Amino acid sequence: QQQVKQSPQSLIVQKGGISIINCAYENTAFDYFPWYQQFPGKGPALLIAIRPDVSEKKEGRFTISFNKSAKQFSLHIMDSQPGDSATYFCAASGGGGGFKTIFGAGTRLFVKA
Amino acid sequence: DVKVTQSSRYLVKRTGEKVFLECVQDMDHENMFWYRQDPGLGLRLIYFSYDVKMKEKGDIPEGYSVSREKKERFSLILESASTNQTSMYLCASTPSSTDTQYFGPGTRLTVL
């Protein structure tokens, strides 16, 4: 009930391509869905987040698509750049999760120049 | 600007030692968290605190304890370090459960 499943585990994309990372959750009470970006040697930092009252949120080259009925959400990185190479975590919190944020296992993205 | 600091970036300890990891946030956040990060396992919650002197077990509390005597400071204690506690430890804080978590830079702990 509290899991967030993330795929793929790793991803290699050509520069300029689209990177897509998918997540699925089980608890319908979650009401906050952030994505975090982590560079080597650093802590994760918020990249973009969405609440379930909208189906899409875009910030620059980063877009979250949210499908409430399927209990799935995804991160799209358009025009991927080598500087986007990092580990990405999806997460879910609020509602039935109480104080906790539940994180996906992470996706290591490598963008080839 | 939001800031979460951790006392050490790298730490090497011996099996059986008592280890203290400290975290300080300057945002007056109510909630603070300790995670450990291991390859392929993502971020696993060890303990969290939603108020001074309050603490709750996370998913993997065994072998760890915590202390929160002041709002801005949350300490993780390894009572008797073991080699399977070698990991990256991340501290985070947030004003509420439905808001951004702000992470520190992490402490890479090696137990020999």
C-alpha cells in the first residue's frame, strides 16, 4: 500500500533526446508527487512536483504527466543534455502516508554527448 | 536560502564504536528525517521527528537511535556500529508532509 515503484533502473539517452522515467503508486490518499534530482556527492534536490488535481505540469524542459485513475506518474526530460546526467527519484507523500515521503528506488540517467 | 548541514561528509569508524551523525536546519521546519541510501535500494527511512523530543521509527530503525533536543538539530546515533551500516546517510527537513524535503549533502560512513 505504501510502495512507489520506479522504472527503469537505469537509462541511457542521446543528447537532444527525450528521457522518460515512470512511477506507480498504490495509496490513493497520497496528494503530493515530487521528483528529486541527485548529482554524485550531493543530496537530492527538488526538481518538479505535482498535486493530483492536475494532469500535467511543465517547468522548462521538465514535465510531469499524472494519471490519477491508473495511479501512475512520469517525468519527461525534453532535449536531454549531458548536464542532466544524475539519479532521479520519484516520491509520494501526504494523505495516508502521514509524515512520511515514500521514495522510488531511483533511476540513473546518463545522457551521451 | 534553505540550508541543511550535516556534521561530516566522510566518516570512517571501527566495528563496535558509537557513532554520532548530526544534522542542522535553518528553516524552522517541524519535520526532520534520517535516510540511508544504498545502490539499488533508493532512500530508506530510518527515523523521523515531527517535533522537539518527538520521534517515530521509520522502515529500518534497527541498530539506530535518534535525538531531537532542539528544533533545528536532529542527531542519528549508531549505538554499536557494524559493517552492514556502511552507507550514505542523508538528513532532510520539511515544513509539512505535503511539501518539499530539503536534503543535506550526506555523510558517507564506512565501518571497518
